[in-house]
Amino acid sequence: MYQNEFSGNLEKYKNPVEYDTLYENYQDDLHYIENHLKKKKDTIIELACGTGRLAIPLAKQGFDVYAVDIHEGMLQLAMDKAQKHNVHVHFTVQDCTQLQLPISSNFIYMTGNSFQHFLSNESQNALLQSVKKHLHEGGEFVFDTRNAILCELSNMDEYEESLVNSNGEKLTIQHREEYDPVTQILTCHALHKLEHSASTFEDSILLRYTYPMEMKRLLAQNGFELLHLYGSWNKSDFTKDSPSMIVHARLTK
């Protein structure tokens, strides 16, 4: 139903190896999930699992992990990494708004601000309804999304960053970001330049922002109650200046 909404918005992930290199050492979300689950080795579900950054270490700890992503290239790298680590994860290519998994769970999670890929009200509702079908009664859904800090979004933002890619080459990225307050969508454009090379490439992504009270209504409308709203994965208090919204919800009906 929402394939076109997602399929045209995946340029940022066309090089899974570079994406994996960029984020492989981030663990704040992993620690949150580990601390919440503690030693209960239940069956858990990860949405938008990417290259398996969370699914693989959780499977290593004994969890039975079902992990889905819409991007075949990202998922293939995740499967290769799992095989290298001799870990079994149930990886499948699926649209998170139309999940068809053979199990249900007490716990579903989605990190990496993937919630911002659901650009319309219809796809946000479809996501939550899809999650609902795969949660036990009283089951919990945890996800993150960037907080809309209006003073930062009100003007076009242009900035440059320097990185080292997976081949050890210096990479300069010129970013241009512009927010539309009507659609609540940020258009992010990036120009990538390799040092000592004349070649460049461009990519872009659209990201939807959702406001705190809007999020609470969205959850309630789809049968969830908001248990916690944090400003970071470290459970800091949520404020207007928090960079993130960490949403921890429970299915009530």
C-alpha cells in the first residue's frame, strides 16, 4: 500500500557497508533494550533492522530475534554479518506497515529514527496497526524519532562534515536541509566528495517530524498508551530542547 512512499526514499542506504561503518559503534539504544529485557530470553521483533547492529548482539545473548527491513541490500549485509558471527537471526524483507511474521511477541522495537520514514498519517497508522497485530496483549513497542526543535528547523540549514569511509578515504559531505512546516517533512540533500578525486555523488532523504502531543494522540488512536517519553536513550527527561523522543508504549486494546 505504501511501497512508493518508501521505495523512493532509500537513497541514503544504497551503500550498506558505508552505512554500517558510520553507525556500527553506537550502542545507547542497545543498552536501553538490554536493560529493559534483562534476562528474559523471549522472542522479540526488530523493525527496520538495517545491517543488524542490534539484532545480532541480542541474538548472541540468547534472544530469538525476528528482524525485518524493506531494503534488500541492508538486509543482505545483516545476514552476512550474522553468518560471520555464527549467530541465527530470522531476517526477512518486509514492509513494516504490512508485517506478515509467523509469531507474535511481548516486545517490538525500532531504532535509528526509522519512525521518520513514515511520511503520512496513513502510513504511521498502518505501522502501529501492523505492530499491534504482532504484539501480545500488554506487549510493548519502543522506538525513537528526532524531536522537532523549531528554532533549528525554521531556516534552511547548510553545513559540511568530514568523515573517513570504509576504505580509509577522507570524505567531505555538504548538507542542505529544508523543513516544510505544513507537511512536517524535512528534505535533506547531500553532496559527497572524495579527497583527491574529481568524482562526486548526491543523495537525499525525506524525514517526517511528529510532535509530542500528536504522538500521544496517535498512539491512543491505535490502541497504545504512552508509558515513557524520554529525551535520549539514557532516559534523560524530555524537554523542548531534547534531540530525540524515545517513545515507550504499551498495547492496551
